[in-house]
Amino acid sequence: MYDERDLARAAGVVLSRSFAVKIGGIAALIGVLGLLMLAPFGVSGDQVSAACPPGAPVVDEDPEVSGELRQQQVGFAKLIDEVAVARGLPGQATLVALMTALQESQLQNLEGGDRDSVGLFQQRPSAGWGTIEQIRDPRYSAEAFFGGVNLPDPPGLVDINSWPSMTYNDAAQAVQVSGYPNAYAKQEKAARKIAAEAGIDLNRTGDPYAGRAGAKPSGDDDGGTSSLIDDDCGGGLISGRPVNGVWPPEQATITDPSGTGGQVTPRTAAWVAQARAALGTLSLGCWDAHLWNPSSDHPKGRACDLFVGTDARRSAPAKAAGDRIANWAIQTAATTGLNYVIWYGQIWSARTGKWRTYNGGGVYDTTNPTGGHYDHVHVSLY
């Protein structure tokens, strides 16, 4: 009878955080190593489809495992989700945890690892995560990963301000502080498959800061991963399905095509070019220092504001112009790497494919034309 460490060894999981080593080890067992990517479903009408389109960045993925190791992965996934459900956390918190555990241990409760790392999440006693015995308890390690009151000193997921606004990879990295900060993104597809096998609802709503000690952040710019309000709004605006593409982070290295003098990411520059080709002349601005809100995507070169000229609540042409921009952005999200759109008091997220009420993220007054985004459409790219 094999224990989980034997199975992990059989799968080639070297006790290290190097994802390159993990890929090589698993490939030696299974004999398959390749570049996997999500195929686009296409876009038609008002539907936005899942995508990692031709020409989009390719992210290496670990080959899928099977047999007893897979059964154990599913079992640990259920346990992690049980902890999340008991906490009242949304399904996306479970997804971040599964991606993390897959990268760190192949979702196995390992006896050792890099330096003194142990367990599902390769947490380290020397870093304050607990004793070896505690961390080797899968339920304890899951609780520690999610964080909150009466848990180890290192911040867990609920202790990270605005984690729902981050990419799944960045949310995982904010907890793990890994030497391989971009390693978690490649585990999303596998995590979703395991969750499906385990009967886990990753679209479950909840409080993303459940169990947190102290005050909770008042909101997140993009509405976050938790989708606390899922009201389809209509009114000329379309919705669609979630867009599950993988878009690795980019640095702002391109001169802002909107003429601000700043720099934007290549993805943002490409979006502007496509928007101009499809929509014609646009009044827009992308890079901005946003000193009043440094967490904004504007100073990161990942966002643009497209202006409609006036408060659309008082102008039907302005409302129609904004709807056209927002709808085009959503319809093309699968191929552009769009993250979210804010327009006319509503916010659309690629992760849910739905519109919901925009709350201002604790920064903006949603009753005025600019704060409520009635005079401009905001788009953010991954």
C-alpha cells in the first residue's frame, strides 16, 4: 500500500518549489510533456466564450495524473473546499487554494520539501505557519492558507487586502511569497478539472474575507472573484459566459497610444488598436498616475477610460455610445485579455461573465457622473 509521499514520488514530484523540476519529473512517469492551452469557443451574438486564442500567451501545464494519486487529489480538494464552505468563503477562494496546493505539492500531504516545508501547501514551521505536526494536518494547513483570526502569523488569503481583485496567480503568490511568483497560473485548468470531479461549486458566492480579524476592505475595483451580487442588468448592455483564458502578467513597456506620455502593457496597446479599428474615433486616456488610488490599473498601464462626452443618464446618444463600447469590449474579451468593464453604474467581470452593481470600491462616489462611470467606460486588461 502506497502512502501519499510514495505516490508523489511516483509522479515525479521533487520536493522543491521549482515548477520546472516538477514538470520534468511528472513527464518522466507519464511520458508526455507538451504545451497545453485552452481552445477558444468563438464569439457570437451576445455570448462571450472561454478562450486562450491562437497567438495568445501559452502557459505550461503539468500533465494530468490518474489512478490512486488522482483519487487522493480529489479527496484533498474536497477537504479544502469543506474548510472554505464552513468559513463562508466563495468558490473562487477554493480555486486559489487548489491552484496553490497543486503547484506546491501536487495536492499531496508531503512529509518534506524545500528546506523545512511540509504538507499540502508546503508551509514552513520556521516561517511561523505552525509545527510540523500541525501543518501535516490537512485541515489545519487549509485553515492556515485561508488565514484569519486565531491562526498563524503569516497572512492567509482573507488577510490579503483586495485579493478578489487580483489574478488567481497573484492571490496565491500573496499568501505563499514563492521564489517562483508566476508558477500558480498554470494550475488553473487542472484545479478546475479536479474541482469538477470532486463536485465543488467554484461559482459559489460568499464573503471573500470571512474569518478575517479586524475591519474588512470596503470593496474591490473589479468586483472581485466572489461575485457577491449577480444581477444581470440589461438596459442595452450584454452579458455572456465567463472567459477562462490564461493571461500572464505584462510590464508597461509601450508608449501609451492615447497620448498621455506614460507607458502601457503590450496587451493594452493592442486593445486600443483593435478598439479604434472596430469603433472608429475614440476619446480615451489610458495611463494615469491616479495618485488618489494607487491600486488602480491605470498607473500599471493596464486600463483605459473611454469618454462619451457627458453624463449618459441625461443623454440617450451618450448612453448608446457607451453601450456600444462596453458591448464590443465584452464580445471580444476572449481574444483581447479583457479583465473587467465598468460602465453606467455596473461592472462586468470576465471571471463571471455577468454584470453587477458597481459599489465604487470604497474610493469613488457612484452617484456622480465620473465616480459612477456614467460619463466614461473603464476597461481593465489582465
